[in-house]
Amino acid sequence: MKLLQIKDLTAGYEKRPVLNKISFDVTDGTFLGIVGPNGAGKSTLFKVISGALKPWHGTVLYRGVDITSISKREFARHVAAIPQFQPILFPFTVEEFVTMGRYPHRSRIWGMRPEDYRVVDKVIELFDLGTSRTKKITTLSGGEIQRVFLAQGLAQQPELLLLDEPTAHLDISHQLRILNHLRKLRDPKDVTVVAILHDLNLASLYCDRIILMKDGRIYAQGEPEEVLQLKYIQDVYQTRVVVRPDPICERPHIFYVPEEKEDQVEGLG
């Protein structure tokens, strides 16, 4: 079933166009990765899908309904959007900040219910934040803050999770832990994930489908094997690489080539 439909989307800022006629669908339970170089339009696309930026042309449909006709509270019951950079204006504790993710589901009369507290406890444990739950988020490292934002997003219990660079500032252990959990959320299709990723190898390992963007357009889309091809990567990123099957899962693995070694990879592909 089509959870999300992007139709002929054009958007930008003031008079500067960024996205040009973007169209794609996302089905229930999919882990979709959006990749591309800086300036390709990935974050602008994220803003439009999340409702933070109005498109100049085209529509974003959530379960067949234009998101502009859905109230923010109702939209937040189904969709959690976690941008890459968010200003932290107040020194909330970790627990207080994660608890804000329950706002769309909380009763206007009764406030927090036992179920809300159970959800908060679960996501705090999931993201390894138990020892930090009483700390002020203003005192945390960049990686810890990233995990707090992810915990708040999952506390919404969304059907669709939109992520802009979810593994930024994280060490390898937490990158893999978070991506492993995001993969598990798809079974039995509880959560659909759309994530902007810079690491092509992580996108290859964890995503069911990938959209490769260039200059505000979709350059290629499909399964990792269809998108992460040598000719596509070199054209979009303008850099020399070697692509080989991963020895464990056989998905494409990209090897980056230092400039002084480029003459040694002729014909390797």
C-alpha cells in the first residue's frame, strides 16, 4: 500500500528553485534512503515532505490525503520528522525532552497516561540514554543529543519516520545500533522509514530502496544494486570509486580512491 506519494514536486526558497519535478512513492514498511551530494536538494525535500516548507508546485500525499489539509497535531500522530540540526533553546532534561514526543497522543484533559510513561521508558532504554535521563540536554555531546532527538521521534509512535542524517555525530557502534533498530521497525511493517544518508555503504546495507539525487532532480531510484552503480556514483559525485559486492550480504560496497591511487584503479570498476 502506498503510504506516501510525491507528485511532480517543485520547491525552493524565495526565487531560487531547489527541487525540480520530483515524483516517487513509498510503500508501507519500506526503508527508503535518499542520497546525493551536498546541494542536491535532499534537505529541501525533507522539509517539504514534513510540512515545514510549502511546495511551489505538486503535492505530497499521506495515505492519499494532501498533507496541507491535515492538522499539525493529527499529522504528528502519524509522522515524526527529525531534522539534522535543531536549536536547543531551553535546558530540558533528557526525560522531559523525550516526553514531548507523546504530545500528539496525550489527552487534553488527563495529560500523561501510564501508556505514555511506558513508551518514554522504552525509547530511553532503546537509545542507551538511561544514565542520562536526568541530565540537561545542553550538557550532552553531539552524539548523545542526536540519540535524544531520535528517542523523541520514536516516542510519537509514528507510522512514518522522516530522518535527516540520523547517524550524524554518532560513533560506529551507535550508528549500527540505530540502523539495526530502524530495520526491525519494518517488521511487521509497523514503521516506514525515509532517511537522508551521506554514507553510501550504510545506505546500501540497510535500505530497501534508494533515491539518488543530483541538482534537485532524481538521478536514479530503485534497489541498492540498481542505484549504487559505478557510473552513477562517479557521475553524481564526480569522484573515482570502486564498487564491489559486500563480502557478507553481497550488496554494493563503495571503496573510495585517494587521488594518488587513481592510476591504479583503471579498469577495476
